[in-house]
Amino acid sequence: MEIKLASSYGFCFGVKRAIQIASEHQNAYTMGPLIHNQKEIDRLKSENNVGLYQEINEVSNGDTVIIRTHGIPKDDLQKLKHKDAKIINATCPFVTTPQNIVKKMSAEGYSIVIFGDASHPEVKGVKSYGDDVHVVLNINELKKIKFKHEKIATVAQTTRKKDEYLQIVNELMLIHKEVRVFNTICDATFENQAAARELSLEADIMIVIGGKNSSNTKQLLDICKSNCNDSYLVEDETEINPNWLRNKKLCGITAGASTPDWVIQKCVDKLSNISG
């Protein structure tokens, strides 16, 4: 069996940057999981003693607190400042961009539409910077909204699919005369998705490596499944089932933007051992 890696996969710029920042601060704490990969979070804890706070009330005065890659809500940031915490901002610049757009457009009298998952920490953070802000995942949700303003501005969660964002944008343009559209989908995410789509067309099994709670990893799995029915999401090599590989000729591999190279390599090694 041949094993083939996608032409683009794994760590994006924002994740690399956040891990580098965390690695430079011993005995610090991240505000929420730094990235959506528990294996890498455990490594940072073991090697750099980087702890984890889930709630603001866990923070003590004077703590060094690292803002997660996905950012945090504006009010939470203010609370941290009131606690006299030493704040290290590891928010991905591609996430900071929609935060600033929402803040600016809201101040100029626009209602805001965010295309994304309302429960995702990135979206929660972006939403906090505006006034009349609505989060949608599809056109049906969009049709239920009563906007405060006639002027609409729209941004997207950085890890969403561009074609689905276009559906939201097209629907808005049919209803409203003024729609400001900002393409905030990360290029690295798009490149990983395009590479996964291409490889899944030729593979008869796809292994997607990444966190089960990672939005971009789940997007990769959906893309792979659309072309290759035997597509599986694993967090590490221990979850690979040898039975999946029976009678397979080409195993494709891709990985989410929060998946470290060392986890990917362990998966490749196990697949190689299984295939002989």
C-alpha cells in the first residue's frame, strides 16, 4: 500500500506563532486551550510548565496569561487587565483582522453577519467587538434575522469554506442594497482544504489527523468524505485501526492546522508498519 501526504497540511502560521510564544514563557497560563490539539497542549505543560485557565476567575493577580490563538471576548480581556495580569497576546493575526473589522463596521452603523459556528471561541471573540452582530451557518438561519440596520457588513470564521460563505453573501445581496463583504477566511486553511480535496479524489482511504474539537480538522474530514467514503479522523496513531487498510492501495494523509509534525510522523510510521 502506498502512503501519500497531501501537498499542504498541518500547522498554519498562527498556530506556529502561538506555540513559539508559549514556549518562550515558562510557568505561564493560557486563557483557554492555546490551540485545538490536546497532545501539543500536554507537551507544552510537560516541557515548559504552561498551565491552562478555563475561566477568568481562576486568574490570580500578577499571573502571566497567554491569550489563545482563537482570541477571547473583549470583556474577558478587560477583566484580565483589571486583575493586573501580565498579558501575552498569541491571538492569530488572521483572527485579529475580523475583530477589527467588526469593531469598525459596527461603529459606522452596520449590522454584522458572521459566517461561522456560534459556539467556537474565535467567533465568540469576534462577535464581542460589535453591536448588532448575528452568527449564521446557513441561509435558513440568515432568513430568521431581524437586523437593526439596513447596511450589512459580513465576515467569516477563518476556517470555513469559501463556497459556503459565498452562499451567505449572495443571499444578503439579494435582500439588502448595501453589503460590505470581507473575506477573512485564512489562505492556509484554503490551501489545506484544496490539497485534501485533490488527494481524496485519488485515494481509496484518507486519514485526517487532528483534534476532534478542531473546526478546520472537521472541515477537512467533510471534504475527504465527499470524495472518499473511507475517510477517518484520528487524534494520534493509537486510533488507527489496521482493519481500515485491508485491500487498500493508496492511503492519503492530511492534518488540521493545529496538528504538530511529531504527531503526524507517528501516524505515518504506524501506517507504514501496518502496510509492511
